[in-house]
Amino acid sequence: MPQQRSVYSVSGLNKAVARLLEQEFAWIWVEGEISNLATPASGHIYFTLKDANAQVRCAMFRGRNRDLSFRPDNGVQVIVRCKVSLYEVRGDYQLIVDRMEQAGAGELQRKYEELKQKLAAEGLFKEDSKQAIPEIPACIGVITSRTGAAIRDVLSVIARRFPSVPVKLFPVPVQGEESAPAICRAFELAQRHAACDVLLLVRGGGSLEDLWSFNDEAVARAIFDCSIPVVSGVGHEVDITIADFVADHRAATPTAAAESVTPDQQTWMQTLDWYQTRLEQLAQARLTQLTERLSWLRTRLSQQHPLTVLRRMRQRVDELKQRMQLTVSYELRAANDRMQHSHTRLMAQSPVIRIRNYEGEIERLQQQARFHLISALDKRKSHFSNLASTLNAISPLQTLSRGYSITSTLDGQMLTTSDGVAQNELVQTRLRSGQLISRIEKIIKDTAT
């Protein structure tokens, strides 16, 4: 008997291959470079993942790409979690992507977690090893970039809250290979000079790579070994580095770090007012007590009628009353003089002049930014106009407008020779305006060689 053959349809074969691929490969991780990125209005992402020797098509659907922490682009090296599948319509092998990470960031996150567990096991994060932050610092040390936004924020907060405290800057690079060693040297220098009684380690926000110096093991141990209390204020509120865990106090931002080590001068003024009121109350209470005592003595004297003793006691009472009033008046004046002196010192540190200078600088930078923006827009408009002219010159529509036409099969295959069609086959011809559907009556081969 003839052997029975198993014949697949094309769609049946593709479905079988798709099931085979999906069963053979569970969720896997693949690393490569993005190319041919397409982001249609549907919200899905289509791209090719490639390395030096091969490439594979990928699809990441809208429900999965909403949680991406970065914007995919051509040339970006990524790691994807995916399933192997087959696009049955075209028979193309592809990856269905469920999760995408930047290749470098994933490795850094792993190193971050490993170091965090190691230092926690050694006890560098324990609360009982942290030093107390001074209530009123005699000098504040700041370890950060000399030109970054962090130092400006810190100085602005200190000038507003407690301008009389001196600030010493220990300038360091806050990212790059030289950053971590420079930060460690800054801690050594601060301890050697012994001029500051609290240190702020601050910088603005950034990516995990930008903040990596603050996840360095040497920096963490320098903070732990520092004899001066350390307050960390690195990045934004959501950024948490190894330095934050080791520091004696963690602030969410550089601004919050400066606020945590400076008392509010308004609160101090209120405290001085309270002490003055309390002093006046105590003086008045003492005066009332002595007055009552005097009245009691007068009563006793009037009952005993010793005229000589009475005159002597009255003289003594007047003398004591006068001395008491002089003493109270002197203490009140001295307290008022001290309060006035403190008020004068605070007013001398007013940030009004500095704010005016900053406002002038902001206005200059705004004008400069507007000029550069207008110039850049003009250049882009000119470039766009040139590109539009060039595109129009080579457009197929221009060719059609000169009387030419484009002929293709009904499935969209362009015809450049008569070999692509058969007799009686329907073809589609596109003119400058409208299209024609024709049937091939006769095929004439070009005999030219």
C-alpha cells in the first residue's frame, strides 16, 4: 500500500511551529542592541535586537511597556525578558518582550544590592553606631561639587535660616572615576582640620550611574569611620544610596540636609521674647512679694508701737526697695541690650542683597536662553525647508504628474519586468490621479540584450 503523506497547510505549519517554540523556550533573558525601532499610534513597540553576528525581530505590547524606566531608542544596549514565538501571518520568528532593562543599569543594581547586604551584615547601618547631630553647629562642612546646584541650595537655606553659622566647602567631583577617592580624601581633610562639627555630603539628582560614587564601598567606610557627624542629602527623595544608610542622618535632598542642621532664627527670636516676658513676670512677682512683706511688717510695727524701731525699719525698707528697683531695672536693661545686639547681628546677615544679585543673573540667563532658542529654531526651519524641497524633487508623485504610471500585482508586488505576471492575471496601475485594474491579454518580451 502507498504510504499516506501528512500534508500541512501553510497556516497550520506556522501554528505548529509557534506552539513548538513557545513550549520549548520558557521566559528567557536576551541581551542586544536596539535597531529599527518603531512606535506606532497603537502604543506597541516593534524593534530588532541585534549583536555583531545576528538579529531577531521583537514586539513589546502596550500593556507591558508602560512601566519602562527609560525611553528605548536605536543603539541602546538592553536586556529583555521574553518568550520565543512565531508571527504566523509572515512566518517570521520573533520575541515577545515582557520586560526591558538597560544593560548597564541592571548590573549596577545587582552590585548595589550585594554591597548593601554585605555592609548591613557588618553592622555599618546600625542605629546605635550613629552620632547625634549638634543642635547649634559652630561650623558646617559641605562635601560636594564647587559648581553644582547642591552647594547653591545649601548656602541659600543656611543664609535664610541661620546666617551667622560659618560654612566650609570641601570641593569634590560628584560623579566619574575620580569622585569616590576625592570624597574619601575630603572626609580625611575635614577630620584633620577639626574645624567643623557636622558634615553635609550632598549632590543633585541623576541616574543610577550618575550617583554610583555614593554607592562605593570606600565612601561608605569613610562615612562610618568619620569622627564628625555626617548628614547625607544625595539626589531626589526617591534616590537612596549606600551613603544614606551609613550616614548618621539621611535627608531626602540637599535642601533638606541643610535644614536639618540649622536652627530657625525666627524660632530663636521668639525664644528671646519669651525669656524677656518671663523675666518681667518674675520681677513683678518678686516685687509683689516684697510689697506684701512690707505691708505685713508695717502691721506688726503698728501693733507694737516701738517708734524708734519703726523709723529704723522704714528706712531699711525704703533702702531695700530702692536697691531692688535698681537691680531689676539694671537686669532689664542688660537683657534688652543683649536682645538688641542679637537682633542687629541677625539683620546684618539679611539675604536681600544676595537675592537681588541672583535675580539679575536669572534675568540675564533667561535673555540668553531666549536668544539661543530663537536662533536654533531659525536654523531648524531652514533645514526643514531644504529637506522638504529635496523630498519633493525625488517624490514618486512628481514622476506620476509627468505622465508616468506605476504597475503592481494586486498583492502589492511592483512590476519592473514582464516576467512578474502571467497572461489573464489582474494588475493594478496607479496614475497621477486614480488607479486602474487591468487584465493581461498578451505579454511581449523585450528582445533587447
